[in-house]
Amino acid sequence: MPGIILTQNQTFLIGPVAKILGYIMEGIFFCLDKIGIPNIGLSIILFTIVIYLLMMPLTIKQQKFSKLSAKMNPELQAIQAKYKNKKDNESMMRMNEETQAVYAKYGVSATGSCVQLLIQMPILFALYRVIYAMPAYVGKIKDAFFPLVDKLIAQAGSTEFIQTFKDAAMFTKQFSNEAFTGGNMDYVRNTFVDVLNRASTSEWNSIAEKFPSLSVDVNNTLETLEIYNNFLGLNIGNSPSFIVKEAISSGAYVMVAAAIAVPLLSAITQWINTKLMPQPESNNNSQDNPMASSMKTMNYMMPVMSAIFCYTLPAGMGLYWIAGSVVRSIQQVIINKHIDKMDLDELIKKNVEKRNKKLEKSGINPKTINNYANMSTRSIASKASSSSSMTQEERDLAMKKSTEYYSKNAKPGSIASKANMVKQYNEKNNRK
């Protein structure tokens, strides 16, 4: 039925990925249940480890590109400095061509790390959705809400009552959806489960007070969920802020410390993780590096924001962030050792070979592109010497004629156009 949200996420791309990840989470919880420890907190930790291990190859590729970027940056910055105040079309075209030539020289593309990020982002968003709505993906957890949900739906005024819960506003569209108002029982049940899954202990108790006939079912459901949600004495279904308030009112100050430990550990592990990540190198010959400055600000802000979110969201989300930071930190230590031992020249050679094969498949001679790359980056890579005997005026004239040539024979900016430029340049020199 069009417009149905249901409990599972239906967002484009994220929804299908979340469904696949949901199978992994359900498998983990099933195994834990079979050995007698059906625990959501432990499931989150194991789930996080599995997903980050699966994404490790993408992380390594991304950081290899970062390593190459550090090597390319001096050449790229030299090009930017060369055309700093030149805004005419010819200068902008030359700047773009010389920049692309640097990437060609190292066998990478300007969007080298974007592919890995584009693959990782849906996975990370989907992972968050699975953890935040576990009853939607783990049948055993969803079953814990029954038969209470069916009995609650049958109570007059129950729909209006649960809409007064703190997080019920998140599901306003579901309550007004035609599937809900039309009495689609699967949709109605899922909506009730959505709201109850985010309800605090006090809100659960309010159900028993409002509907006394359901007090036994409420207690049975709460007992089951507390077994699932109990992690080192904390109910990870509640937020640390709620736990602190409840603990202070009851005088259980040990629980206050335990609750505060969640956002605190989240901030500390996040900070350690950012410190282990590769940092952009500053350029001493130029003004402050905007990227380095931005990264430095983020390194301080992210742990603080992590602590704030973890204090207000269910402790289960905080546990996920802590587990994620710890796993990423361990991965980063391993990756850093691997990257440090990596032979950059060998990596560049392999990248160029892969790129040449792609060019050959496209019917383009890689030698012409490589010649152009070397020609364009020669003066940048080594200012002390030059293998060309051409004067600057002669080089500019050759570039101008080459530009006219490829403008007539190929799409400007394409690989084919650059090949034509080199071809024309070589033909001119051979005639001499």
C-alpha cells in the first residue's frame, strides 16, 4: 500500500540496506538467545564489530588515497598558486588540465575517496536505523510486546493516550496515515510497537495506571524487555538523563555514575579515534590550511557533540557509539601500521597500470595521456631542471595550438581531448 512506513525503514537505498543489516542483527540475537544470553547490548557490540570489519577494505582504500593526497598536495597547491588571480576562461581551463594531469600522474581520480564514502554512508545510516528500531528487524524482540499491544489497541482511548508519550511525535504521520485510520492491523500494531519501543519506564508504568486491566501484561512485557535491555546494570532502553533523574530521586547514586559513564566514554573514545585518524598536513609556505583548520575544529567538536547526544538518547545508542569508536580505533592502529609500511612508489605504479588498462578498454592510447601528464607536471615536480628545451613562449604557443586542435576534434576536458593535445604536440616536434 503506497505511503506505508511500517516499523522498518522504507527510505530509498537506506531501507533495503537496513533490511540486509537487520538479518545480521537477527542472526546475532538468535545465536545469543540459543546460548542463554538474549541481550540487546551485547548484540549491538557484536553487530558493530561485524559491520566495521566488513567495511574495513573500503576504509583501507580510502586511507591509501589520503596517503597519496599528501604526496600530491604540494603539486596541486603549486598549480593553485600559479593561477591564483587568473579568472579568465583560458587560465581556468589550463588550471583544470594541469590538475587532472597530476591525478593522472599518480593513477588516481579527483573523486578517488568519494566512491568509498558513498558506499559507507548508506551502510552507517542503515546501521543506525537497525539499532534504533530493533523490534522491526529482530522478531524475538518484537514478540516481547505481545500480547500487550493487541490488548492495548482494544482499549478505548489507547491511541490518544500513547500519543502523549515523549517520543510519539516522531510517528505523527503514521497515526494519520490512511492505513492506520483505516484499521490495517499490521500497520496499527507496528505503530504501537514503534512508540512503546521508545517509551521510558515511567511511561510504561503510566499504561498500567491508565488501564488497570493490563497491569499484568505491562509487568510481563517490562520484565522481558528489561532482561533484553539490561547491560551491566543499566537499562539501555532509557536515556542516561532519565536514569540520572530516577537514580537521584531514589538515592541510587551508583547508578548516576554508571549513567554518566556512557556519554563520558563516548566522548573519550571518539576523541581517541579522531587522534588516530590521518590529519591533513600543514603547508608552512602558505597561509593556514583551511582543511587542517577545519579538521582540528571537528576533532574537538565531535567528542563534545557525541557526549550531548548520548546523554539524551537511549543508552543503547551510546553503547553503539562507544563500540563503534573502539572498533574504529583498533582498526586505525592496524591500518596505520599497514599504511606506514606501504611503498608509495609501488602503489602509484599499480594505480597507473590499472588506469592504463581502463584507457585501453576505452580505445585510448595510455602513452599519450601519460606524456601529457608528465609534460604538464614537469615544471611543478622539479623546478630546478627541465627536460624540455622550449622557452615559455614556445610552450604557451604549443599549448594554444593544441587547445585549438582538441576543441575541433573532441569534447573539451575529456580524456580523448588531452590525448589529441599530446598527439598534436608530438607531431609538431617531430616535424622540427
